[in-house]
Amino acid sequence: AELLGMMIGFLVLAITLGSLVAAGLPLLTSLIGVGIAVATVTALTGFIELTDTATTLATMLGLAVGIDYALFILSRYRQNVSDGLEPRDAAARATGTAGSAVVFAGMTVVIALVGLMVVGIPFLTAMGLAAAGAVVIAVLIATTLLPALLGLSGKRVTRLNRVLTWRLRGSKTGHEKASVRYARFITGHPLAVVFACLALLLAVAVPATHMKLGLPDGGSKPTDNTERKAYDLLSEGFGPGFNGVLTVVVDAPDATKEQQEQIAHDITGTLEELPNVAAVSPASQNEKGDVTIALVTPMTGPASDETADLVDYMREKAETIPERYGINAYVTGTTALNIDTADTLAAALPKYIAVVVGLALLLLMVVFRSILVPLKAAAGF
């Protein structure tokens, strides 16, 4: 996927910039940055545990911001050269102007990624830190290696390819660009554009009101995937709840042998009486008999609201058991874990937004030495 994206990116940059050299530099520097980031993350797995998604996210964001930040400086460099500056002076000025924007832009992204720590889910924290490291490396590459390459390339970066710019040869000198006319229209009708954009954004955001948070399972795979086929076959043959089995664990360390046998006998009947329960497996105990396990198959799928309600109901019932019998009961399993993760994400979202927007607001105040401009940016966030 990344290779295909790079190929399309090179084509787009070549047409946009009109130069193969200019199109290749952002891709080259971003690849170097991603290579360093992935190598670093891979090396860290010798000391700490990381999920494979950490490397995937670091690669994806490293390529995106690496190309983006390089374009900031490259575009300013080409403009400086066209204004008559020598390549070395043009590279220095581009780094001193656009490079500053790159540094602060990278810091805002790092804040957002490191802010995932407030969610309190370990694998999200690892993903955020790995991706933040990739962004930091992309900033360093854009402000060090890229200016050096620009100095080596000289004016070849500004030379236009005849094949790529054939449409420009017939353009009139002094003709106003479409982008300039577009910007003039936007700034000439600010209120109308603001309200139109807000209306469009609100319309696009309507599906977010029906969003369900959670972790992917077999049902979220493509229809031609073997996991998805097996998931669908199990749902058709045994009911949708068969893919979302819940594990009930009863801990009775102080119970007598007779009480342990009674727990194993009663747990199945008690669970079968609960709403939305399709089946309950015979209870099994460990050798000592102080831990009893039963598998509960709900009537609904693992991602449905009814299954989440069943987990909540079972846990509410479990909380009252120790008061009467002096034992502990728990509900776990992959489905319960996914439900807990979704609830944790939903609960942490306001705190995450407050931390990220608050820190970004302080950073922008330092950058612009203003209060109004950062407030506008925070409202945009």
C-alpha cells in the first residue's frame, strides 16, 4: 500500500511542480526518515513490547508528514531562487522561514500523538509514541538533510520539465492564476464562506452521531477474507452470539467442597435465566475447586448494543454476590474486553481533546505572539 501511494505521490508531485528532481526530493527524504523511524521502533522491541500497528502507524504518518514538511521548504526554496537568490542563500532562507513553520507544525502533531497517553490504554500509548518519534525524525530530516540536498542540487530543482509543463508554454505572461482568483473570492466573501463551510461540515459529520467505538473482529474483515467467511458461517450456523462468547469466572477461595459443588451446579441455571442469553456451557472447575468458569453465548453479535447491555447487567449482578456469599464473580473474554476498550475510549475523549487543544493553544501563542489567532486555530481544531 505504501509503495502504491509513493508512486501516485511522485506522479502528482511531478505534475504539480513540473520537475522530476523536485518531485523526487520530498519522497527521498521521507523514505529516509521512515527508514530511521521503523528501524528505531524495531530495535526498541528488544526491550519493550510493541504491537505491529505501532510500526504501521509510524510508517503512515512518517511518509505523510515527511513529504508535507519537505514541500513547505522546497516550495519556499524555488520561490527564493526565482526571486534571484543564489541556491545556497535560497536554501538558508527557506530553512529559516518555512523551516520554522515545519518545526511548529511537527510539534502540534507530536502533541496530538503523545496526548494518547491520557487515554490510559497501553497499546494506544505505544502507537502514539512510535508515531510521534517518526514525526520528530521527519522534522529533523526536513530541516537538515533537505537543505543540504537543495544545496547540492542547485538550480536543477527549479528547472521545469518540458514534457510535464507543456500546458504552461502557451500561457500568457502576467495572467492571473486560478488559485489567486479563488483566494480573492474567499477573502472577499468571508461570512458567506464561513457559514457555507460550517453547514457542509455539519452535514458531513452527521454519521458521527451513529459511530460505535471498539476493536475490529472477524466481522469487520472484507467479505472475501477467510476470517470473515468463517465468522459468517459461525453466525449462520450457531447464531450471531457464537462469535461473541463471554467468560464468567467465579472465585470462591474460602468455600467448602459442598459449596464449591453447589456453585458449579447453580451457575449454569442462574446464567440461563438472564436476558439475551442463548446458551451456557456446563461449568468447569480447577483442581482445587475454588475457581469456576462458564461460557455464555449471547443471542446478539459481539458488537451489538444488546451484548454490551448483557455484559453490564451481568457485572451488576456479580457485584451483589460477594455481599451474600463471600465470593467474587467476573465477566471477561474478548468481547467484554472490546466493550471495555470502547467505553474507555469514549470516557477519555473529552480529556484527550482538552489536553491536545490546550497544549496546541499554548504553542500557537508562542509562535504567533497573539491570543486571537491561536483561539481561531483552536476553534478550528
